[in-house]
Amino acid sequence: MSPEITKHNGKVPTSSLRSMPPPSSFTPVTPHLAISPTVSVVVPAMNEAENLPHVFATIPQWIDEIVLVDGNSVDDTVAVAKRLRPHVKVVTQTGKGKGDALAAGFAACTSDIIVMIDADGSTDGREIVNFVGALVTGADFVKGSRYASGGGSDDLTLNRRLGNKVLTGIVNVMYNTKYTDLCYGYNAFWARHLDVLDLDCDGFEVETLMNVRAAKAGLKVHEVPSHERNRIHGESNLHVVRDGFRVLKTILKEWRRQPAPPRAEPTTTPAADRGVA
């Protein structure tokens, strides 16, 4: 019996029950899954015109909104995005770095759920259903893991693997987490938690910042397996040593920062409305 149903004088009152939304408000995701929340996908991109056809081809058609954050590309990134998805929302980045781009993209989102993927082809949009599925069944923040059972990577060098393992271990000890993969850019969360994440960094340390702040705020964090692929075209802007030190600095800095309280789930949206139909 639902905890919201209580007996009084032997009768079960029904006034406390909240009605389900009409079937028309649900979006079919798979033959066995439909959800009522809307979903935005944020794609930070700079000079990724060659990769976008591959990336956009993996993003499911049921996604409500794609936000492309253009880092002042000198190629046809924006034109290609508009050709592939005419309704794509394009945000021009005013600052620099991945963290700054994501903050701009998140601010432009209008959906209940936000998913972040990369524009280089390394993250597979077909995995989005796993992230959304975890959110609508109770998680606040979902992070992809290349080390979870079923995950993997075609692109992790020895130095990147070792650095990630050390940094993940430090975070697990300092913040009492059980993360298996700290430095990975495939994440999803309820938009109402943007205040908790409060992105204020510029570079690749943004993934670590989000993971740490989600843990400190007491959000329900769930990992899902994800397979990282090689960049399709072009070269990565990631520098292992430089960005590794930036991640470490972020971890230590966050230890002294007071977490923002998480925003409560809207009382007008029952758990059933957020889940599976």
C-alpha cells in the first residue's frame, strides 16, 4: 500500500491521492517505457562540424530539446547542427572552456531533465535512455562510468587511466563516495538541482566539480555503465597533466566550501508522474 494512503475508521480515504497525468503527456521512449518529464541534451562544441553528423545520429528522436553551445567555431559547426536538427537551440559561448560552455548550455535548457554529452563522437546518445531511466526511478544525478560492469573505453591511455583512478580514490576518501569513474563527461540530472551544482569553473574539471557537489549536497547519485569511443575527427583539447592538476585543485577547494541545499522535489509532481508508464 502506498504510504500516502492511510485508513481512518476502517475506510481508505481517496482524497489524498493525486491523479496520474493523461496518456498524451507521456513520451514513448522504448516499446516498454514512457516518461512524462521533458529532456534536454546539451552539446558543447568548437569546430566539430565533421563529428556532429555522427553525434546527432545517436541522439534519440524523443528528446525534447538539443542545446548546442558553440565555442566560436571557425568551421561550419552551427550550420551543420541546424541542417541536422532544424529545431536545435544554438547558444554562442562568451567565455572559454568546457565548464563555461556547459554552464551556458544548462542555463538555456527548458526541460525537466538535462543530459550532457560530448560533440567529438566519444559519447553515444543511444545510452541516454539508461540515464533518464535511472532518474525517473529515483536518482537525482546520474553519472556514466567506463568502469561499471558493461562500460568501457577505446580512448583511455595509461596515463589517463592512472590519473583518473588516483583522483577517484581521493574523492571517495574525502567525500565518502563510492564512485568508479570521476573524470567522465557523460552525466544527467534533474534541472531543479542546477543551484546545487552551481558551475563556476572553466575547464575539464567541470565533471569532477559536478560529482563532488552532488555528493556534498546529499543528492541520490547513481552510476550507469557507458562505453567511451575514440574521437572521430580532430584532436582533443585535453592535457592530461595540466587538467589533472586542475581537477586535484578543485577537489581540495571544494572540501572547504559549504554545499548548497538541494531543492526539494515539487509537491505537485508525484513520484509516479516522474517515472514509467
